[in-house]
Amino acid sequence: MLLRQPSPWPELFREARHEAFHLEVRDTYSVPAESEPLRRFLNGEPPVPEYGKRPWTELVQETVSRGVRVTRVRVVTEPHSDYQRWLLSITAGNIEAGEDIRYLPRHLAGNVPSDDWWLFDDATVGFNLVDDDGKPAGAAITTDPGIAAYCRSVKEKLWQSAVSFREYAGEV
């Protein structure tokens, strides 16, 4: 069963007991809160000072402090989109908060799903919904065992092929 919700993420993270895994497959996103930091990056301006201490990194720190792993694979097209170049410039903050982020160039990834999703404790899947402009449009949550098993298999395959952020950023 899929349940569409506006923003279930904090609750799902707080309910997680072992791992929260994110698969990212889009080369660009239209997240309103990221517009100004992205604009500044593209214009060569200094970053927004308080952007490093944002609700996301606080949620990651809270989750990791309970012993829950927060992991992510970013499947990226090379050369990078402007958005992905910006993400590379700020990902160290996510790493410092406790995330384990790995990168996998799209041309090495094989077949990947067309949608981003989170997999919590290998059992609950949260799909990031976006509108026609790529802006966040809520989430669809399922505990369907078949969908969770599929996402688990994708996670395992891509995780083994991906490289750590530090290794990837050193190569770029």
C-alpha cells in the first residue's frame, strides 16, 4: 500500500533502528531552500554561512547518534550538471554530520531506477515525489515486501560499485 504524505522524513528517520539508505538518480533538483545557496555557488559568491548547520544535517546527527547508519548512493552523469557540482562542494558537511555518501558514475551503473527513494531498515520505502518542474511534491511510503526487496537488491548492487565521497571528490 502506498501512502502519500507531505513530509514524512523526520518521523521515518526517528523510527529507523538500523539504516536509512537513499538512492539519488537525478542530475538536478529544484528544492526551494537550495535556490539561494546554488545561485551563490554558480555566481562564485561565498556560501551562505548558516547553510552548513541546517535541519537536514541536524536530523542526520540525531539519527547517527542513536546508532542508525545514514547512507546514500548518488548516481551521477559526467560531466556534472551545475547542481551536481554544487552538491560536491557541500557534501563534506553531510559527511561530517555522519552520512556515508558514495558516488557512482551513471555510465558505470548499468540499469538504475528512474526515481529516488529512501529505504529504512530494509523494510519501508519512501519515494521522493516531484512535480513537473522537479520541485518536491511530497512522498509515497510503502512497506510492500516485494518493493522493499527490490530496493534492497538495488541498494546492495549499487553500494558495492560506488566509491566514497572522499575518493570520488579527489578524482573529479
